[in-house]
Amino acid sequence: MAREYKPRVVTANDLFEGDTVYFTASQSWSRDHAEAIVAWSQDAAETLLAAAETQQDKVVGPYLAETVMDEHNRPQPVHFREVFRTRGPSNYFHGKQAGA
């Protein structure tokens, strides 16, 4: 029996600043996980990842990360690593870390 597909988003790191970014419906990148486009099937996920991988002039290391939808129907990270990445670097307390 095939395993149930879990929704995913494409995430990477900004090539110049290193920030965690998420692939959006406009095929651009956002630092806000909630703006990511969600792949609801394996085929859609592979298509999004392929599109993201063509943007090597903007990002490095795109990959698929599991997501769940919150009460406002926006994607939210599932795994600890992805939750941690939404907070920014942990070696300083400014920027995104200031509010965490």
C-alpha cells in the first residue's frame, strides 16, 4: 500500500544573505514560511522543486520540507529543524531572533 503523501513546501537559503527562504506561487522567494506555495502531490512537489533549482543565481540548496496548514490555512513547519530555521541564525539576537 502506498504511503499517504504529506504536503510540502520548497525551502532554501538566500545565496547572498544566507537567510532561510521559501518558494512562492509567483516563483519568487519569501522569508515568511506562511507565503510558501504548498505542493499537495508528489508530482506538484517535484515540479516546484525543479523550478526552484533553476534559480541558482538567487538561492542555494533548495529542498522539500513537510508542512501543515494552520487555522488561517497558511503553511507552517512540522519538524523541529524547519521550525528552528524560521527563527533565523541562533548565534545572535537581532532580526528574527529578537522576537523569538
